[in-house]
Amino acid sequence: MFNQLQPMPADPILGLLSQFREDPRPVKVDLGVGVYKDAHGNTPILACVKTAERIRTETETTKVYIGPAGSDKFNRLICDLAFGEGHSVIEQNRVRSVSTPGGTGSLKVAADFIKRCNPNATMWVSDPTWANHISLFKGAGLKVEAYPYYDQQNNVLKFDEMLAALKLLGPDDVVLLHACCHNPTGQDLSEAQWDQVVEVAAERGFTPLIDMAYQGFGDSLDRDAYGVRKMAAAVDAMLLCASCSKNFGLYRERIGACAVVTKDSVKADIALSVMLHVIRAIYSMPPAHGAALVETILGSAELTQQWHEELAVMRDRINGNRAMLVDKIKAAGVNRDFSFIARQKGMFSFLGITPEQVELLKRDYAIYMVGSSRISVAGITEENVDYLANSIAAIL
């Protein structure tokens, strides 16, 4: 059975990480991996998480399964965080949520759920989008198409083209939207643009699937959720995939959530029953530890405040890195305008150089990024930014 297997190509980001680790050069820069790093290049455990872990260790009494939906408290608190306490879909009992193995697990659940709801549905993703989006949706047997999103030549949003494409869609279509901190471009919709997208969704009747992997990493927890909350209030049906990997720093705990919004509470119960049936066939029961940490933090006013403060530090560092890189590139004598990087949000941006120039940076300067020139802004530090800027100047 296995003799005819052919090796699969390595994931470009994971392969890049391996190359970086094996590079013996003493000065090297990793701009590939999408995790937060502090000024020293470390990915620390948040203090609020450390406290929550201690509480969890002291109070946990069993390791029995928690059920396919996960923790009721986590599901309630994560919906309050995403939709906002008192949102109409919560007050009207129109939303159901399950905890999942990370944001990727949430997207897998959503993909299989969509296939179960409508086998002929077409999944529309932004051009470009996170590569794993396409793999997940195609893996569920869904047809995947792309709508215009980002102009890589001019580093601007193709909003008019995007809106025109969405106006052609209908009830058999599902549209993936990034809530904030678009991966890989860093180019988000403005609130006014979100308003227009929401209006088109309500008018055309397609189903929005909003991926919110970075709530709190853009402007604030509330502003980053603007599109989610606006959309949920306007449509009869939508899906939300959320992740706690980035904003809680719980990368290896693999905790996320998948929420479905329906027209009324009866339909919400039916949708949840189908989603639980989907989950049973994928992983049966979700992990409990990450959800317990999140609900411990969000269930404590003191820990929530501490989390807000630590999240602000991470957000401000990333935004500061953006401005710092733009200034350093200019100071290195580059005439080309890189100011778009400072205007974008979240972990990623396209540097806007060619694959050949990306290869030069890796070969001659030990600076690692994916071939599209997508960079993880968190990999920039005060110690490496001058070297990075001067290297960019050299290859340009």
C-alpha cells in the first residue's frame, strides 16, 4: 500500500525555519515564522497565563473528556470577547460556539460543516490569503475561488474590485474574510469598507466566514472585532473562526473556537447538532487545558486587566517595529517608498521585492523570508534592524 507513495514538498515556512536553524552564520535574521517575539527574539509566556496555569494545576480534579463542544464557560466568554457583551446575536440566543484544536482546527470544523450544509458551496478567499486556508477548504471537498484583494505592485487594497466581485455572489457562496491583521498582507479593511462589505453580504445572501486569528494585535480588542460585530448584526447566517494562539500566546496549547450564527435559536441548536456530528468524525473531543487557561483569565477581572496590558505591549511592539523598519530603510539611503509597512497591521507584510531578491537576502545576508517577500514583523529587533535595512538597501 505504501510503496507507491511519493514525497510531498516541504511546507515553505516550516522548511525555511529548518534552513534558518541550520545556518551556521553568527548574524542571521528570521522573518519567516509567524510568532510574536520580544526585543530579545524570545516568545515569552504571558504572566497572566503563568498565573492561570498555577490556578489550573491547583484546582483541576479530573482528566475525563470534556465533550465535543468543549467548555461551556470558554465558549461563552470567547463569544463575549469576539461579538462583544450584549451583542444582539448573544441577546437573541442566535449563536453557538465550540472549542477547537487551535485556529486551524476551527477552520477545519467550519470547512466540513459547510460541506455538510451545502455540498455544492463555493468557498471564496482573498487573493492572496494564508496558504493553509486553501488546503483546508479543498481538503473538505469544497470548490475554492479567489476574489481580488491586494495590489502587490502598488501595495494597496483592491477594494473596488473586491466589492464588485462580491456583488456577483449568492446563497451558494461562502466568503472568507480576515477580521483584522490580514495574513499575509497586513492590509485591513477600514471601518467604512467593512460597512460596504456587510451591506453587500446582507443584500446578496452569501455566507460570511470570518477568520479572527489576531484580535487585539491590530488596533485594540474592540476595534479589531468591528467587522465581526457589524456583520453578525446584519446577516442571518455567518461563521466565525477564532484563535487564542497569538493574543494569549498559547501557540502550543492549540485552542481556538468555531461559532455559528443563525436566524433564530431553534436553527442555532440544529446547526450546533450538525457541527458536533462533524467534530465527532474529526477529533471527537477537544483538548481542555488551553480553554481552561483562557476562561480563567477572562473570568477574573484582575487577570483580564493584566492580559489587556500584556497584549498592549505586544501590539505596540509590532506597530513600533513597522515604523522603525521604514525609518531605517530610508536612513540606509533607499529612495523607494516603504511607508505602507507602517500603515499596515498585525504580524505580516509583503516587503515587495522579487523572489530573486529574497534569495539574495538569504544567500548573502542570512535573512530568511518566504519567496513572496512576506515578512513576520515580530522578527525585527532593535539589534537586527540596522543590519536588515542595510541588507535591503544592498540588494535593491
